Amino acid sequence: MTGMNDARLDISVVVPLFDEEESLPELAAWIDRVMRAHGFSYELIFVDDGSDDGSWGVIERLKKQFPAIRAVGFARNYGKSAALYCGFAAAQGEVVITMDADLQDSPDEIPELRRMIVEEGYDLVSGWKKHRCDPIGKRWPSKFFNWTARRASGIRLHDFNCGLKAYRRKVVKSIEVYGEMHRFIPIMARKAGFRRIGEKVVDHHARKYGHSKFGLERMLKGYLDLISVLFMSHFGRSPMYFFGGLGTLMFLFGGGTAVWIIGAKLWKQMHDMPLRSVTEQPLFYLALVAAILGVQLFLAGFLGELINRNATDRNKYLIDKNL
């Protein structure tokens, strides 16, 4: 049932990992058992993100037992987004499933996730760890982060960061995951034109081996990445609309205020009224700062537009239908 020589595979399972040697044998056997029980042809793609333990050796041994296994190994730790990017590039299945290697995600969810893609027509189905087996120090920051992401993006998902997701193949071939953007793949998918995004409550298990590789700093990174992905979604192809528009408003406000201050002084001077020197008024300096910042923002938008127009992917569009 591994179907490694098949022209079309039913499922590609992409598993990024870092120092997970203890959990890999159990995970590989569990996935294989589920696939065989449902008659799916599949491939299991392990992406070793520069592990320092014996994870790669374990994968080499598992390859002899499970021919469906394929693997990519990084020379050093690049992060989960880089691992997913390489896994997506290698995936050949019609449906691509991602899950973490720590056994907290259940492979038993795979058949239903695939069914939602194939039969219900979803482009992407995200897992929702409704009942999390994590300490409260991870649960509450995660809830707040997901609430913010929902409000900012308009995508009604409860768990953006859940590692267990299912994708239609063309989705993973149409997006580029980089930096720490793996948390926002649903936003990136919608930006690429895939609007049928669903959600499924999934089982979440307590960590059986090792410890979490993510610290509190990921919350700060998450919010910075959220700002980046929202900006790219709205202004990635037209930075002049944002920087040029904001710069123009600041220049008009600053310049108009400075002209008003100077004009008021001249009018008072003509009518022999009490007056203050322009340079003694703090508002004048604030107006100058606003005008200067406005010019700089406008130039930033102009330069961004020039760079964008010379980018190699400026006319990269997803063609979904053709006659």
C-alpha cells in the first residue's frame, strides 16, 4: 500500500522534526497502520531540521522497514517554516497532511481530514486542538494569539498554529512558506486565491517524549509575523499605496500646518497684533517633522514600487481554469 512507484499518491504526510528520535518509530508505525487500514497510497516525508540527537539515524533505519518514507535533512536548524517549505516541494500526493513529530497529533485524524478535502471540496482544513494537553502557560497565550489572528485576518479559525492540517496539493505548490510564517499558512492560502478553508476538532495528546522546542519568544515573533503577513497580503504588490498614501497625508498635514503658522504670523504682523516668533512655537517643529517623514515615506513607497516592478515573480498568478 505504500505506492512509492504510483504515478499518483493519495496522501503525502509531511513531518518536520527536531530532536525527536524517541517518537519517530512509533509515529511511522502509527501512520503506516492508518494508511493500510484505509487502503491509501502514501508517502511519509520526514524533514530533519538539523537535529542534534540520533533522529537521522532512526529515519535511515525506519526507511528499511517502511519504503514509503522519504527524508530531507538540514545541515543546521533553520526552523519549521523552512522544513515545511522543503516538505511541500517534495510532496507528490493529491492531499498533503502536515503534523508534528512529537506524537501530540493523532494520525487517526488523517482519513477524515482527507475526506473533507476530497469530498467536501475544502482547499485547506486546519485542526483545532479544542482540548489541549499543554500547560496553562502555553494555552492562554495561544488563545489570545489566535483571537488576535482571527480579528486581524477575518479567517474564522480557532487554532492557526495547529500543526495538523490538510491541504489540496495545488495549495502547497502555490504558496511560499518562509521565516516563521508557518503559523499563517491559512492567511497565505487565502491571499493566493484558496478561499474554502475549514476546521476540524482533533485529538491532542500529552507529550510522551522529550520537551517542547518552543519558548515564550515565539509569541512576540508571532505578532510581528502577523503584521508582516497582513501587510504583504494587502500591499505586497503595491507598496506605493500604503507608504505613498501615508506619506502624502503626513506631508500635506505638516506642510499645511507650517504654512498656517507662518501665514498667521504675517497676518498679525500686518495688523500690529501681539505675536510669537515662528521658531518659538513647538507646533512648527512638529509640522516640519511630519512633512519630512511624509517625504521619506513617499520615497520608501516609490523605491518599493520600483523593486516590485523588477521582481521576477511580479506576474506570478494562480490560473485555476482554462479553456
